[in-house]
Amino acid sequence: MTRFLKSDDNPGGRRLEDILLELRADVLLRCTKISGDTRPEALHVMANNMKVLEHLTAAIELAQDSTHLLDRAFGPSKAEDGGDPRIGVA
């Protein structure tokens, strides 16, 4: 059973790209709060956060690509209505 993602066991879950988008927004907000701090530690954390943002953006793009692929190949998900998963086993 997944804790965060939509599944048969978790119909109220969320799409991966939606979770990643929200996480990226949180990191961006954190960056704005430390953007004026010029201490070496803050600059280091900001540099790390910028790399994390790059990785999150890449992960968002991959998750969106998978969703688009499944939509094109199998149509919209029917999981919310109790339908079978588009790929894999229930």
C-alpha cells in the first residue's frame, strides 16, 4: 500500500507530479527566506537547494511524461471510479 500516491488501496492519494510540484514550491519558499543571508553557511545551503530544485524539476518532468504516456496509450485513469490500473496488477 502506498502512503502518498494514488493506488487501489489509497484512492485518495495524489499523483507523483502533484506532490513533487508542492515540494518544489516549499523549497523555493525556503530559498526566498535565506536569499539575503550572505554567510558562508547560508550560501552553501542555497547552492544545495538550487541543485535540489534542478533535480525536482527533472523528476516533475519525468512524472508528467509518464502520465501523458499512459493517457495517450490507455486513456484517462479510471482508478478514482474503481477501475483497473492502466498498467501493472491490481
